[in-house]
Amino acid sequence: MVKTFLQLNTIFISILIEALPFVVLGVFISGIIQMFVTEEMVRKWLPKNKGLAVICATLIGALFPACECGIVPITRRLVAKGVPLYAAIPFMLTGPVINPVVLFSTYIAFGSSWTMVLYRSIFACIVAVIIGFVISVQYKDSQLRKEETVHPALLKSWKEKWVGTLQHTIDEFFTTGKYLIIGAFFASVMQTYVKTSTLLAVGQGKVSSIVVMMALAFVLSLCSEADAFIASSFQNMFPFGALAAFLVYGPMLDIKNTLMLLQSFKTRFVLMLIMYITIFVFIGSLFI
């Protein structure tokens, strides 16, 4: 009993240590967006064409070194600033997958090979673009739980804006942090009491192996900067498509960021998003 508790505690702390730096980075970027980016800037930068907006938003995730936890507050802030939902969600989905840190770690984890790097990034982009187009048809509003209106134009000096950024960062950190802690706890419980060997025994066929690896990605709730090393350890047990599903599904959806999404967006929308991610990642991995 004591040994199990210590294992749970170790996993819980390791998840927090792994995720916290990226959450801090995410809420800080969110604060900068809140204080320095106006609605007029958003309208000027974002392509008017929906298709171009979805594709640009999908690819711009490569510039943000944020994991799936840190990307949620950034996405919420962008939506609050006027970025259409169909552009913000693809950005959120690909950011934790195609940023340089993640791609480099994937390259190293898979024996300095570009194969998985290319499959992972292209697969993630295709899924994100499809979901972006679906959302553009299905939703016309922001789907935020509460609309936030702050007018940075009223702030007169750069000093006031930076003070506002720090204040917003602190507020956002404590708002987001509690969901990170809850998510990390649930993930550590699942890792402690759900035996990996049980999942491995189930995932023998192509379809079942994909399902198992997607479930494992959700349960483990790894940061995308480290998940490639875990995936590479399964190379002799699961087919390539299942490994790709693990590396795409986990950064898009896990226990931690699901709770953060539920805190930021309406429940019905989050449930639909979960369904879309699950379906498209599963179908895509069948063709790899």
C-alpha cells in the first residue's frame, strides 16, 4: 500500500515538474496577447479566406514551443481577441506537435531518423486542417465559457502594459494551474492502477493496437516534448501506425488538457472536439 502510494506520488510530481515550465510559458504568452495584441491586429494578420486561415493557423503552431497544457490558455486568449474558432483550434492541435523542440526530440528518440518526424507532423497537420474545416461549418461563435473584454488601447504606456501582462500571467496561472494539478493527479492514478501490461495484451491486431496506443496516450498525459522517447520504447511491440497515433493523439488530447479545455470552452463543444480528434486520428492511423 505504501509502495503504491509512493509510486503514485512520484508520478504525480514528475508530471507537474514536466508540465509546469510550459504552462508558465503559455500563460505568459497569453498575457502578452491580452495586453499587446488588439482586435484590429488580429483582423489585419489573419487571412479573410477561411481555407487560408485554417492552413496558416495550423502551420503557425511551429513557432510556439508550448506543450498541450501551455497551448490551451494561448488559444483561449486568441479566441477572446477575435481569432475565429476554426483557426484557433487547428493552431492549438498542431502547436504541441510540430514545434521545433518536439520535432527534434522525435528525431533523437527514433534513432536520428526523419521518418517518424515527417509522419507525425504531416499526420497532425492533416487532422487539424480537417477539424478546422468542420468547425468552420458547424460553429459561428467563440464557444468560450465566458466572453472576456479588455481594451489594451486604454493603457497608455509600455510600463502599464507589462505590469498588466504580469498581473494577467499570475491570474491565468492560478486559474489554469488547478486544472493541471487535478489532471496530473488523475493521470498518476491511472498510471499507478492501470497496468501497461494489460493494455499491451489487448493490443495485438492493427485496429486494437491503435486503440490501445491512443488510450495510453490519453492516460499517460505526457508532455509532447518527452512522449517520443516513450513511443520509441514500443517499436518492437506495436506497428508504425499505432506509434504515430500515440504521438499525434496524446499532444492533442490527454487528461490534463481536457480539463483545461472544459474550463475554457463550453462542455458541448469540448465533447464534440474530443470526438473529432479521436475519429480522425484513428482513421488516419489506419492508413499509415
